[in-house]
Amino acid sequence: MAALPATASAAAETCAAATGPYQRPMEEYLKRTVDGAQSPEDCAAIRTFQRSRSITPADGYANLVTYRTMTAVKARANPNAAGDCPQRSYRVTCVDLDRQLLWVQTGKNVVFDPVPIRTGRDNEETRTGWHAIYWRDRDHVSTIYNNAPMPYSQFFDGGQALHGRPDGLFDGGGSAGCVNLRLADAAALWDLLDTDDALYIWGTKPGTAD
């Protein structure tokens, strides 16, 4: 049996994660051969990306959090390239349900880079259209869902709010309609926005009905 090249051998020794559910889009983004099959080199490349974005575990497995993070990074150059979020002279928080991304823009200028989010699950979808922040509570606790913590809550429609999620952002498949963010992202958004700021929400969360 022929010996593996040194680079492949080293990768095999240190990175042996299985093929992940988001293998193909990660291969495409990382400019690997897009075949949907994990190789030691694919694993090492995915792991390097995970480490660069502080994703844990950084094991080279192409899971949902890795894919959503990649989507946000990929969108940074021009998150509104498709023109789905209306441009206004004032701040607009753009919530893209299709890609599960949030960013803030003033006119053409992005003032808060795109970050991954988790929105409403089937039958509890995040409501689309124009909204405005009407109440903010930094240390909010849910009165509906077993006193669940909702840090940096910024309510925009009924009980739906932008807020941080202390647990893993993508655990559980979907929210009850709120727009969940990682804690650091929710804190930064809290510092940027204020009451009466506009939100525009569009699209359909993958896995939910139209």
C-alpha cells in the first residue's frame, strides 16, 4: 500500500471527523473539491475555520453552527446584495429568515455586520414585514416559557423580541417566534439600537411552511 503524502497523513492523525450535514457548502466556501465526502484535508480546513470563529468543538465536523457562521461570514461583503432589505435614511435592522441572518444598515451602509440568528419554528414563525422596537428590557425573563432568561430583549411585535440566548443558539430547532442571537451579538445590538428603531423581516425559515 502506497504511503499517504505527509500533509494528508498529518491531517488524518489529527482530524478525523465524519462527513457532516453541511459538508458540501463548507467544501465550496473553503474551495475544496465539492463531493460531499469528508477527507482528512476537508476536516482540517473546516477545523481551521471553526477555530478562527471560536466555534466549539473545533473538530472539523460540518454541523449547523459551522454552516450558519460561514453564511454570516460569506455575507459580510454585501449582505443586501439581493436588495431584499429596504434602504432608508434611518437605521433598519434587517432580518433575513431565508439565510437566518441579521444585520443593521443605514441607507447603503452596513453599521452592524451580519450575524447568525435563530427564528421561529413551524407554526410559531417570526412575523414578517415592518416593525419597530417598542420596549427594551436588558435582563428580561419570560413570563410565558418557564421563566426562561431573555437577556438584551428588544420587543418589536407582541411577545416577539430580539434577544440573546444563553444556551447554544441552534439547540432545539427554532424559537417560539423571537429572533435569538448569541449573547455577544445581542449585547452589541442592544448598545446600537433604541426604542422606535425599525426592523424589516422577510423570507421563510428553512424547514418551516411558507
